Amino acid sequence: MTAHSSSFHAIEWRGQSLHLLDQRVLPHTHTVHEYTTANDVADAIRDMVVRGAPAIGITAAYGYALDALNGRDLGEAYKVLAESRPTAVNLFWALERMASLGTEDPHALVAEAKKIHEEDIAANLAMGQFGASLIKEGSRIYTHCNTGALATGGHGTALGIIRSAYADGKITQVYAGETRPWLQGARLTAWELMQDNIPVKLVCDGAAAQLFRANGADWVIVGADRITANGDVANKIGTYSLAVLAKHHGMKVMVAAPTTTFDLTLDSGNAIPIEQRPMSEVTSLNGQPIAPEGCEAINPSFDVTPAELIDAIVTEKGFVENPTVENIAVMVNS
Ligand code: MRU
């Protein structure tokens, strides 16, 4: 594998079909699967072939267009895609945008999906600049999960800000939390950063507290799967504990997400549906059991970080510091 982040495609439309880079087997195996039905695309989203909130939304839009191309029932396509994963609001946003075109014309729907894809890349580049403006020279950044080119249309949200701030000469070290149980930090974020020659050290999730206690990092920068009207943030499980730790150690917390990740219909994070994934993801690793047979586990895929623990939320439209209902509404609706 020699690719730079800009030279691999997590999601690619080629001719009449969708191609997804299989993120379950990265970084050591590079496999691309081809999809021609919404049903198979929904399975790919559920099974984590593609993951990350913006990437899930883009993929669902292409999945919907695929069923239009093949003359299938678009109501069914919408339903099966909407049932794939519950937390990332980008999925529902993208499906609504496709359905609200009110057409079954495959060309119009493929064009709309491509537009959603392109707009996400542009949003990430803008977010990168806004987020980088908040970072001082010599900063050390801790990030969680994967929020890079693999999780988005390209460049990334939190990882996009890290890329932009590194290009500006502001970052001396990135720490990637490994992110149990799927290890998005170890397998995907470390890989993306290494392709771009950005200095990264991998951290066991449980080692973050010791790193912060030793004054090893300045910012926690993460993405989001859904942000509610009051600034509460659902993101990968483990984000909430990092935010609590960061506050305890006088560090700052930045959340980066396009405005397509906001759900202003929900007052607070208490209303966000949290995906519960199979116990086997916790009790085994790469198909090998790591817990006693029959041991039960909990596996919430996301947690909610309350707005009061967040210093800044960055979008393609700008950023808010100390998020409130008021400043979020102004930014998102601007
Ligand atoms: O379960 P995943 O890998 O889809 O979870 C992804 C995350 O939680 C990301 O941090 C979030 O979607 C933002 S991606 C730009």
C-alpha cells in the first residue's frame, strides 16, 4: 500500500455502479467491492465496509440512485437504507435530500448523489481552515476514531482540521486513540496520517488519562455523528470520557462536523438514538474469542458529550465557541 490519503477513494461512482473500499480490512488489505442495489449498500453500511457519518450519508445517496437506475421501488430503497444505522443523522439528511427531488429519473438522482459527495469535500476543506485558525503553533492534538478521507467525501472533519493545521506548521504531534472495539484509530487514522507524513503516535484508549496528566496534549479534536440544538454531540464511544478528562486537565475540546450533521429537531443529546452493536464485537477480536465463552458485554457504538464540555464546534460555515442554542442556530442557519 503506497497511497496518500488524496489518492485512495473510500467511495467511488464508476459508470453505473458504486465502489467502496472495505474499511474492515484496512490497513493491511486493500479490497474494493462493487454495489448495484440499495439493499447491498445498506448491508455495507451496517457491516462497516463504509463508516463515518458523512461517508454513510454519501453512500446512502448513491445507494438510492442505484435503485433508480435499475427501476426498483424508491420507497423501499429509502426504507432499507434508513434502517442500516441509527445514529449518524447524515444518513437521514442525504436520503431526504434525494427523495425530496421528487423524481425517479436515474440521471438526476446520480447527479444529486455526486453533488452531495462534492459538497462534502468542499465543506471539509472550509472546516479545515476554520478549525486550524483556532490552533496555536506548537500544538499537540489527541483525536479519536477516524474522521479523515475514509469517513467523509475527502480530507476529513477533525482529521481535515489536523491536516490543515499541520500544513500551516501549527502541529508538532498527533495522538490517535485506538478506539475499541473497531480500532478505527489504530487501523484507519494512524494509516491516513502516516500516508501524509504527519507525526502520529498510537494510544490505547485507557492510556489517554496518563498522557493528559503528563501534560502531553493541548487539544482533543473529534468528529460527530449528530449534534443537537443545544450543542450536545453524539460521537464514537469513548469521546465523552475524553472530554471529561480534557476538562479535568485544563485542555480544550473541539468538535468538527459539516452542518449536515446537525439535528436541530432534537433539543438535547438525551433524544439521540444510540446504536447498540453485537456483543461479539467486544468479546472477540478478528474473529478470535478474547473473553470467556458465554460472557456478556455491552456495546454502545456512540456516546453523548454534553455541550458544556466542548470549547468549539467547527463547521464549513464557521465556528462557535462555548456552544449554546442561540449561537448554534445562528451558525447553522447562516
Ligand atoms: O462507527 P463509525 O466508525 O461509523 O463511527 C464514526 C465516528 O464516530 C466518527 O467520529 C464520526 O462519524 C465523524 S466522521 C467524520
